[in-house]
Amino acid sequence: MTIKMSGGQAAVEALKVEKTSHVFGLIGSATMEMFDALYDANDINFIGVHDERTGAHMADGFARASGKAGVILAGQNGPGATNLVTGLSQAMAAFSPVVSIAGALSSGHVYRDAFQEVDQQSLFTPVTKKTWTAPSVDRVPELFREAFRTALTPRKGPVQLNLPRDVLASQADFEPLQAPKKYRNTSIPAGHPDHIAQAVQLLTSAKQPVIIAGGGIKNTGGHEATLALAEQLNCPIVTSPGHGDAIPFGHPLNAGQMGPRGNIVASRLVKEADVILALGTRLGFNATFYTYDNINQDAKIIQIELEPTAIGRFFPVELGIWADAPTVASQLTKALRQLGDRTKANVWTAAFQEERKAYLAKRDVDAIETNPMQPSGLFKALRKVLPKDAAITMDAGTLCLQATDALNYWTPKSLFTPLDFGLVGFSFACGLGVKCAQPERPVVSLMGDGGFGMTVSELSTAVDHNINTVTVVMNNKCWGAEKAYQRDFFNGRYIGADISSPSFDKLAELYGAKGYKAETLSEVAPAIEAALVCGKPAVIDVSVDPNALYSFRRDSFKHRGG
């Protein structure tokens, strides 16, 4: 039996079939038929946002936290659609399954320089896994199926679906929509037995082995399989940057994040290892800067990746296995029966554990607990007060980059960052999406004053929809990373580096949220504790020393002799 529906109604029915619980979006005249259908969709929670970019970040955070597709709806074609580009580029860099929907120009007006005309098909193609423009109303359910299927198929990523006005307004007779299991792959590839045997031989002969756990472990919940393997080998685990939560902080084999932005213990392990088991990581830019300065050139690399083009892309491998990383970890654990003489490997691990213990102790001892507030003192205070089950979101910028490996992530999937896109203005909006996905969990978003100023209007969204996150604004009154470069490489010739902002705690109160001010280190913990239980979205304006600047990308200015 068929049912007559408009394109807008068919679109919402397609979302229902996908069991979509949240749609983030900004209303617009181009998609009124779809919004009208959402009015009757009681099982879909529409979160009205103030900017399509930040709405995309919310969908991104929701997707990462839930493992489901995050949905963003830009109601207006043209400017409403173009605002999505930054958010989708961010999701693309994070392999986040965002389904982005935008209104599009009526089919009969294309190529006529019509009002708000832009070639959305071409615009989104470079920043998504795939982009479609619906050619007719009867194709709407099919394209929604394709959009969700593509977004959720490894490697996951964002997709864009453009819906012309005439397509949404037209009507057609539709067959009942099919459930996702009818058109989804549910299997994952495992390692070939011969490759597992080769990997076992390499690992059992290693004197200084190390496991690198990346997004392929974190995003799949593969920490248990990884820990079982590491325990079998008595082998240290390092995590790739931005994935410090792939392994629980408290595990004795966890060394923390590696690479130029990681800690010295984890970074040394990768520089000295003779066998590296790379589980679900590209060994990409943030982990290595693509140089042997950050990874042992003589190491034998076993790289396990679900994306075949990632294997051996940046560094030659001894063995590449196209498979699901947690599955291979379990296969290896079962295959590791005769380990032989592990004396040297055990000495390597014991030495690492002593070094890690000393590093963590020194991190606390060396924290500068004076005023004006220093980043190390702030991070020590946060380590003490943040709940162990907290989800922590971060921005780009020098303060957040320093925080990435300075905080402790006790629960896998508790760290959400811009990763390789390096986006300022991400954290607060992402945190709102994470909170929608996991409403019972405390969510704490770290931002600089510049990044929060970009996205502060979403406080209305948080208040209107009772999305009670805590945002810590590390306020140093400047664009810290760039000011550090001007100081260190351009003789302090500052231009555009200093910024002014209102008191964010007072601004939060005007929005109907709770605001707190921490001008001294002793005020940080009480403010965090109060914010976590206040029952409203909360903003804590933390005064950080504007002179506490650090140049992270010193390699970018080697040409200046710095």
C-alpha cells in the first residue's frame, strides 16, 4: 500500500526510519515543508541553533559520542548552506558521520543568477564523503538511505544532501520505507591467519615493542581488546594525539599521547621502539609531523587499518593488515601462546612504568600555582576536580593544545577535539552535541576567549533546550598561538593578536545561564563544582596570564632561524 506525501514529509519519514533522535538546525524558507513535517514528529527532538556552522559542530559531537549519525538541517539555500562548510570540513577531518541537509534553489531557477543561488553540489563535494542533489520528489527516501549508509560506512564521514524547494513541495506516492538493516553492511574484516602469524612472530621477537592506539580503537570501543593484547605482551600503549581517551588513564600500561604535542614518555617510546603495532591509526600529521624525528626509522611497523589507503601511506610498513583494529587485537591475543624469552621486553616495560610514574609526579610538582594564573596550575586544578566520567571537549589554540595531554581521561570516548582541522570555535558547540547524546554525563568544554566569542550566541540554544554543559573560558585576552609566534619569530611586532571581550560570566547570566568568575587559582575548583550541579548551562570565565604563551609549531618557522 502506498502513501501520498510531499518531499518534506518523505524526508522526515526517512529520518524516522533511521531512528533519528535529534536534528540540529536553523529554520529557513527553503525547507518549510520539511520543518512543517518535523512539527508532527514527536520522536525527533529538534534543536534550533543560531548558526549553521555551530549546528554542524553539535551534530559532529553528537555523532562522535553516540556512534550514530548526527543530523544538521540548514533551512536556507545559499547563505544558510555556505555556513555549513566549516562544520563539515571539521567533521571530514575527524571521520565523523554527520548527515547534513540543506535547502536548495528550485530546479527551474538553476543557472539563472537567482536569489541566493550558489552551486551547492560543487561547494560541498570537496568537504564531504559524498554530496547529492535530489532530482525529483520520488527519489527523496532513496537518497536519505544512501546518505546515512555512506556516512556510517567505514571510514565514516560527513555527507551533504541538497533538497530543492520544488522537490520538497511536490507530492508522490511512496512505498513503505525500508529499515536500515535492509541496506547496511553489518560485517567487518578480520586479519588473514597468515598475517596474524607474521605479526605474532614480529611481536614475540621484539625487545622494545609499543602499541599505538588511534581513532580505530577509540571510536569502536576497542580498548578492552587492546588492553588484553598489551597485558599478554606486557607492552606499553601510547595513544595518537586527540585520542588520549582511547585507553583508560589509570591502566598501568598506558603511556598517554605521543608525538610533537604529546608527553615526553610516550614520545620517547615511539622514538626507541623496535616493533610498533599501529592499531587503527594513520600515523598522520599530529602524531608524527610526517618525519622520523617522531618515530624510530629502524622500527618494524605493523599497521592495522580499516581504510586500506592509510596503510603505509606516510611510513613504510613491515606488515600491513587491512582489517578492523580491535578484531585483529583479539586475534593476536588468542594467537600469542608461546612468547619465549621476554626478559628484555619486560625490562623495557618496567623502565617505562617507572618513567611514567616519575613524569606524572613531576607534572604535579612543577605546576605553577601562583597568580596571575598559569596554564600548568589551572590544569592541575582541573585534574583534581573534574569527575572521572566527564566528557571533555576542546578547541584549537595554544591553551587547549597544552591541555590535551595535561588532563586525565578515565573513560574511553571522553575527549573530543578538532583533531587535524585545528578549528577555533569548536568546543562549546561540540559539547552541546555530546550532552544531547549522553544527557546523564557531565560535559566540560575548554575554550579560549577568542573561540568562545565566535560561538557565544549558542548560549541561547543551550538555555532554550536545557543542555547543561560547563564551559571553561581560559581568558588570556589574546589569540595566544599567533601572539606566541609574533613574539618568538617576529620580534614582538604584534598586530591583530590582542582582543577584548565582555565578562563572560556576566554575559552568561544575561542569556539565562549561570556565570562564574575565577580570577585566582583557588577559585577554580569551587567554580567547577558549583557549575556542575547548578542545573543550568554554565560558563566559567577564568583569568589566565596573557604572557603564558607557547609556540607549538616551531617547525613552521625554521626558515626564520628560530
